[in-house]
Amino acid sequence: MRPERPPTIASTAAARWNSLLPTISPWLHEEVARRMEERLQWMTMRPESWLHWEPLRGGMQAHALLTARYPKAQCYVVHAHAQHGEMARKLLTPSWWKPERWVGPNLQFAEPAQPVQMLWANMALHMTDDPQALLAHWHRLLEPNGFLMFSCLGPDTISELRAVYAQKGWPPASHAYTDMHDWGDMMLHTGFAEPVMDMERITLTFATPQRLLQELRELGRNLHPERFGALRGRAWHTQLLQALAALARPGDDGQLQVTFEIVYGHAFKAPPRLNVGPELRVSLDEMRANLRRIKKNHSPD
């Protein structure tokens, strides 16, 4: 295990979770994507091409918002598993009789042959066992001066549930979530420039412990290597439901409250630097690419 891998994420558990075919994009993921999409109004670049990383979990409704914001941009939809990609193709490809199928660029369900100008990845990083490798992969998919938009869960997520497990003396309720400052450091280490990190807390309420557990199962899994190693019985499940019911606060009509820390980040891919020495050789293609970037960055738009 390389040192940059999160020590509290079991690789086999992460692979098992990421291979499961999602049935629906979780409500929280869609809400986070909606809030992140609003931040695009502050981005000066309007990408001509962009990549949506795993929208089945990240937000199918969000995909419609992004397509509406960039209707003329070429979009690529990428999933790590072929089965997920086929499901996304079925859900996102308009029927032949709908006008949007014949207007604008066609969706592509594969990694682009050429780098894109924006990569969108919602609520994915906290469920991977090798986030630096994933960040490096995203970096390669971006063209110079292109930008990454991402979100993930932060350290205060489900703190109430983790407190219940600790009080009961049970193994950890979840793997540890990375702090936003560490994400910024990892992006710099990967080669991104000007990372900007932000966070907010979202409190969700649930009418019953059963509904709370259902929501958590849709959001992810406990990937901690020291989690329960086998199935638990009915007695344990009853204890869990009773402990979760105690999360209700007076005056909240019996609603159970659970906190989610949401980390937002964006960063640019810096253009390559020319190695200046006694003799500098630049190919004609490199010179043309540099001139195009300079012209684009200094255009009146």
C-alpha cells in the first residue's frame, strides 16, 4: 500500500462499492451538484468541451443543468465500469423523435481522444482508495488552462452516527474523510494550479431510523478495514435502531438529524513550462499551441 492511499479505506471494499450499479442518483448528490453548478457563473471560461465523471452516482439531474449551461459544448460521459456506461447511455441519449437528439453536439460515452476544457466530478473522491491516482487521471484528461470542478464528503460527515458507534464500543462507523486543506495539497502535488477549496455543512432530517439507514446505503458504504467483519444479528440491529432514535432532538417533531460536511474544490491545469537553457528548442506544434493559448487568454471575451 502506497503512503498516499487513505489508510482507512480497504481497497477490496472500495472496488466492490464502485462496481455496484446505481439505481438512482442520491438526493444529496443532486443537491450538492446543483449548488456546485451555480458556482460556474463565476468561471470566465465557457468550455467548448467537457467531461462528466460518473453521473449515475454524481447526479443525472445535474447533467441536464450542465448541458443547459453549455448547450454547444461537446460532452463526454465516462464511467469506470462498462455496465455503468451502458446504463448512462440508455438514460442520457434522447429518443430519436426528440429535437435535442439532432441539435448540438452528440454525447460521447468514452474518454476523449483530445483533452477537454472542463472536468466535472461530483461526490466521487471520498469513495476511492487511491485519490491521488484519480486526480492525476483527471489532470491528464484536461487541456492546459482547463479546469476541474469537484465535490466530496468532509471529516464532519455523519459525526452523530460515529458518536453512536463509539459509545457502543463498536468498530468505526465509516472510513475517515479527507480535510479540504489536504485535498488542496494533493491537487498541487498532482500538478493542478490555483486550487480553491470551500466547505459547508448540510443537515438532513429523517422521520425514522429505518429511513436514515436507507439514505446512508444509497450514499455509500463503510470502507474502513476495521469495520464489522461479518453480518450482525437482529439483536444488534434493534440496538442500532434504538440508538439512532435517540438522535431526535426535543422540539424537532421526532426528526433525526445527521450532518454532512460537503467539500467543494476547483483548480486549473497549468500550461507546461518551457525549460530555458543555453539553447532552447521548441517544435512548431508547441509554438502554435502556445500562441493559441496566449491569444485565447488575451481575447476581449
